[in-house]
Amino acid sequence: MKILPLSEVKSLPPFRELSPEELAEAYRLAKAAFTADDLQKYTELDEGVPMEDVLAELEEIHRQFDQGQQ
């Protein structure tokens, strides 16, 4: 079986254990495909969502759930 870059994959083959040579080739392809742009995503700060917004949404979901139970 030939290891293909993700851009060439059309469907997923069934899972099987890879030989050490196939695994090394897969790592080589993954390393070659990883660019500076990919790395940049992990160096930027993500401000995220304020906790107050998350809590308000959860409280609303809980309120709607409680109303549905009565």
C-alpha cells in the first residue's frame, strides 16, 4: 500500500497496522506537509468566549429544559 498525502486521498481505506517502513513514510509526508502557516495557528492567542456568555447560554438551556419537564 502506498502512503498518500491527504490532498490525494479520495476515500479512507480500512484500518490496518502499518509496517515500520510505511509508518516512517507517513511521518515523512506529514512533516513535509506541515508548513510555517500551520505553525502560525498555534502561536497566536485566541481570545475565546467570555465566561459570562457561556454561563448565560447554559442557564438558558437549563431553563428551557426545566420548562419542558413540567
